[in-house]
Amino acid sequence: MVLISIIITISYLFLIGCFVFGFDKIKLFKLEDIPSKTTFSVIIPFRNEVENLPRLLESINALAYPNHLFEIIFVDDASDDNSADLIMGFLTDTRNDIKIIKNKRSTHAPKKDAITTAINHSKNKWIVTTDADCILPKYWLDSFDEWIQKTNAKCIAAPVTYKHTSNFLNQFQLLDILSLQGATVGGFGINKPFLCNGANFGYEKVLFQELNGFDGNTDIASGDDIFLLEKVTKTYPEQLHYLKCEKTVVKTQSQPSWNHLIAQRIRWTAKTSAYNNWFGKFTGGIVLLMNGIIISTLLLAIIGVFNFKIWLYILIIKFNIDFFLIYKSASFFNQKAVLRTFIFGFITYPFFSFYVAFSSLFRTYKWKGRTFKK
């Protein structure tokens, strides 16, 4: 058991160390205020988002990008609240090109259907997706445009974080998404992209069509971002980029309760078995094993069959490398204040992640009022 623990710990240390190294390899992008050229179709699926839409709509109104260069397509995925009426009321007070369309369901993946439906209605060269519970930064599209003009990008992943509040549940989730963003940036930095977030994701319309969109994974409800990323990684790896720009950071809402959070993570876990990216599977496996080692060796140390000092050394190694990656991510997102709760999140996370992984083997999950099988 000692040898296995050491091997897993060394593997984990090397993996997260690679992400730390890769994080610094992706340089910050600064806007230069060059003339805007790129045309965008921004796609926002929604289902019962009446509470979140006002913040999103306000941020849309504040976008600095020229109105004639972008359209916004809201896709109503069978909402039964006043979300559509709220958007319609907003249309009377804005000069932006905004439309609402109905989702055309054809698969078991509502969000993928919504994005595909919107792309079929879109008129511009680039597609950018976000979510209805997000807040968009003022120079969001400007950042995409300048990056596109300066590179040969066909697909762009961009940063996402949670709003910071004072309760522990929010701070736990914020630490988690900062670690995920650190791994995302780090993966791009070592030329092993395996993560992105559909709340801030852009690609050429012709690329989506060339890759046949979401064909091949429409039996899985989530993964509109990851599975498309996998396709781009295989076909155009040199034209797949991460836009590490402070002006591009999209903020979204954390889950309001532990039950909601667990359901969300079970939904995320449900798609991992369908990953085609070996590095993504390897990373998920090492992280899960490391959390399992922390828990199992602690229990063995308590009953006296594992050396407590070795467990403590393993814990210290994990603590330091995790903190190093999250510190870099928190610095980029200007959210270092959350690091004050790092030790509590660090203690909680192994038990949380193992519970989610175990539960995902047996439980269905709910999303937007619908129940899905794994």
C-alpha cells in the first residue's frame, strides 16, 4: 500500500506540476483597440432563467462591440416561466440585434439541440456560446475579435469563474472552478487541451459544420463544449487556442445548495466515460486516485496499519501543489481573497469528489427540471 501511495502521489505531483508550468506558458493577452472586423453570432440557450436573465441582459446592453457586427440568439428550451417575456420586454429598449427562437429537439441532449438550432439560424462567421446565468464583460467580443485577427484560430476557449460571495458553499465551488481553470489553461500550455467551458467558447461556423457538430455524442445530455473540443483537437490542433485575457472573463452563478452542486457534478461525471481524449481520462483518473489515497490511507493510519507520517507527507505534497496551481488561477481572475478558505476546501474536497464519483455509478441526475440517465 505504501508503494502504491507513493507512485500515485508522484504521478499527481508531476501532473499538477505540468499544469502549473503550462499555465505560465499561456501569456496574458492585452487589448490594443484595433478596428473591429469579426462578425459573431452569440448563442444563449435558456430554460426557466427568469431570475438570472436581468443580469445577463444588462451586461449585453453594456457590450462595447459594434452592434452591426454581432447578433444574439436566445434559444427557448421549453421554458414554463416568464423568461421569454422578460427577453421580449428587453428588446424594446435595446439597439442590439437580438432574436428568440424555439429549440428544435431531435436528440437526447437538449442543450446541444439548442445550439445546433441556433447555428442553423445564425448569419455570422463566428459562433460564441454562453449561458443564461452569466454576466458578460464589456470588452468580451472585442477580445475575441482582436485574438482572431492576430492568430489563425478556428476555435477559442476562454475563461469562466464564479462570482465571489461570503458563504462557504460558494467559496468551495469557487476554489474548485479555479482549479479547473488552472488545469484548463495548463492543458493548453503543454499542448494537451482537454477542458473548456461552454459559457465562454467560440468557433467558426464552418468548423462546426465541417465536424458535423455534436454528431457522435448526442446520447449524452451534457458535453456540448468538451466533445466539440475533442473533435477540434484531432482535426485542427494548431488552430485551437486559449484566450487568456482579463477582459474576456465571464462570470456565472455557483450552485445554491449542496444538493444542487452534487447533481451538477454527477451530470459532469456522467460524460467522462465517453471521453475520447486519453489525457483527459488519465487526468481524471489520477485526480480520483489521489483523493482516494488521501481518504483510504487516513482510515488505515487511524486503525494502525499505515504509517501516519507517510500519510502526512502525502497530504503536505498535495496541499502545496494544489495551492500553487489555484494561487496562479486566483491571481489571474483577481480572486485571491478566496484563498483564505483554501484549507477548509482542501479538507472537504477528497470526500466530496469521492462521494460524487461513487454516486454517479448508481444515480440518475436532474438538469433544468429533467431527469437523465447516465
